[in-house]
Amino acid sequence: MTWTRRHLLDLQSLTAEELTVILDTARSFKAINGRSIKRVPPLRGKTVVNLFVEPSTRTRISFELAAVRLSADVVNFSAEASSLKKGETLRDTIRNLEALNADIIILRHSASGAPHYLARFASAHIINAGDGAHEHPTQGLLDTFTIRERKGRVAGLNVTILGDILYSRVARSNIWALLKLGAKVTLCGPPTLVPKVFEQFGCRVTWNLEEALRDADVVNLLRIQHERQRVTMFPSLGEYTALFGLNQARMKWVKPDALIMHPGPINRGVEIEGEIADGPQSVILEQVTNGLAVRMAVLFLVNGGKATETE
Ligand code: NCD
């Protein structure tokens, strides 16, 4: 299958075949990252702009390193230091970046749909690095990549996503990728953060933690997205931890070979006990490593690279 998309805006609109092309291409790039010389030429002479209108460390650094490894020139643009603060519209910012011949623009924005809006008029390739509570496609891809690498498959696995589903773009991108690739997805957390309406996507929704953990092959924990919650969704963080935090006592419900995942940033002692985050079942840092390979694959493919050329 050949890749034809100019942008990566979401995972909802991708087919299982397209998802698989990205994951396979990422596997080839992961091999490159293990070599002593890690730089390859596909984006030589191209300009990649990291336009982050919302705070981020790991995603921005990961995209930056991915672009550098592909030999691109990289410009980092953060909202605090930009004219967006002086009232310039996002559309004008993009036009200015394109006037400087930006080839790929990686956008993080607090408004859901911002990258889709840009893609309507931009001539550069647009990659969504997280738009509001909507999607975070490369996170969904790197999580799926990590599951597939560790478990050898995605189809038929039970994946539980635990925590603030309502405000999580990571949850939405995971749900689309996992369901399309044949996994069974269970969502769990307090009812105010895990509404039944998610069943319409094809997920199982349960507010019973033991039930959500018992048959899981993968447990993906999410941070409480305080910055996106417009009202208080539960009485206190302490109450959340008491009812839904993953601790040693609750690990007895988790299969010994289940993977413990988290997109970061972790709030130790809130959604996850520190010992579990650092424990033998945790693949949290592998997710970060795999994120680099996945982002290299996405940059390469949207720029017109052929999936087979990476071998
Ligand atoms: C996530 C995000 O920004 O959506 N983090 C990330 O990309 N590493 C999740 C979060 O902020 O909790």
C-alpha cells in the first residue's frame, strides 16, 4: 500500500492499512536509532517548524529530534515568544511561516480542530501534535507501536484506558487506532470523566476498577487534565487516588504480563504509584523511545517518502 496523505491530522480518518504503514515504517526507523550514526537524509533541505501554542516538553523535543535525525532544518516557535501574543491570527502566523518556505508545520494548539483548519489553506504539510481534547495522533501511534512490539499483535488484546477520558486527546487517538486494529478497548474512571456515550465508539465503559483491570493485557493510565476541565469533575485529587489510583494493592488485579503505560507527564502518587511507574511491568520510557521512531515515520511519509525506502 502506498501512502498518499499530505497531512496527519487525526487517527479517526485513517484506515487500518494506513495505520499499519506508519507502524511498519516506524519499525524501520527504530532500527536506525539503534545505530551509532543516527542521521539519515530524507528531509535534507526541508524546513520543519514546531509551532507549539500550548506548553509541551516531551512531544516538542521528540518531534525536534525526529526532524533532525531526518536531516531537516528545524525552527522552534513557542506561543509565549511569538506575535500570537500580540494579536496576530493563527492564519497569519502560518502565512508568514510559509513565506519563509516552511515545508512541514507541526502544530500543538488548545483549540480542537486547529490543525484541520490550517490544512484547508496551508501549502505546507500539517502534523497535529495535540489539538485541545480532540486528538494526539502521534501519541496514539506510539502507544499502539509499543503494544504491538511488546505483545506481537494488537488484534484481540484487551486494552484498558484509565482516568480522565473526557478531556483526553490521548484517549481519543488511542481508541481510534486500537479499535481499527482489532483490539478491545475498556474505558474506566469516575462517571463524570468516563461518560457512557463512549460506548457509541465501540468501547466498553465501566466505573468498576477491578473489572477494568482483571482481563487487561495493557493498562494505559492518563493524567487528570486540570487545565482543560471547566468545572471540578470530582471532589478532590485525594478522592480520585483513593478510588482509581493504581497502587500495589490493586496490582493484584492486573495480570503479571500486562503492560503498564502512561503518556506522561506522570503525577506520581495521583494516578499511579511511583513504584509501579518504575516497576517491571512499566513501559513508560519505552513509549518515549518509540515516539521518536513514530514521529520520524510520520514526517517521512507526509513528505512523500515511500514506506519501503527506509529499509
Ligand atoms: C499528553 C498531552 O499533552 O496530551 N502528553 C503528552 O503529549 N506527552 C497528555 C497529558 O498532558 O497528560
